[in-house]
Amino acid sequence: QHDEAERDQGEAGQRAALLARMGASDPPLVLDVRSPKEYAAGHISGAVNLPYDQVEDRVDELGTSRDRQVVVYCEHGPRAFRALGALEDAGFRDLRHLEGDMSGWRKKQLPCTGC
């Protein structure tokens, strides 16, 4: 129970930090690696959709700066981790996984486009 409560608190802090950074002058790139159908059914406002299995082939669409922070999420986590590996291989240096992914975002009723 205690570990779960700490994890929930950590996820909440990460989500709050992301929301604050998205309004900053240098927001992170928020990358939704789910399918276009899942993205259309609801996504984090401002997120770019690039399915996880296309990241390696389409990485140039994310811009030339490999120093910009990139926050990656899917629905539950596995696809995000695959995409993070491809981004790391492409030279991105500031990579983050959104803990809780989209399911956690929805559960907390945070701002969502199309939800």
C-alpha cells in the first residue's frame, strides 16, 4: 500500500510538472506513440502523434534539435518504452516517459483533447 501511494504521488508530481512546462516558453515535445485511432479518441493537448512502430523511420519529423526534452506516452507503457529506445538511438538526449501514460492521465481527469 505504502509503495503504491508513493508511486501515485510521484506520478501526480510528474503530470503537474508537465502541465506547467507545456505553458512555458520552451515546452517539451509531447509525443503520443499510440495509433492514430487511439490519438483521435483523446490525447494530451499539444501532443504530436507518431505511432511507436514508425518512430525510427520518421524521427526527422521531430526536428533537428536532439537537446529538446521529449516526453513520450502510450496507453499503458510498453509502446512508449520501445519508442524511447528508438529516440535514444537517434541521438535524443533528454527523454522522459510519462508515468501512468494516457490511462493515468484520463484517470486523473487532466486536460485532454477529444476525451
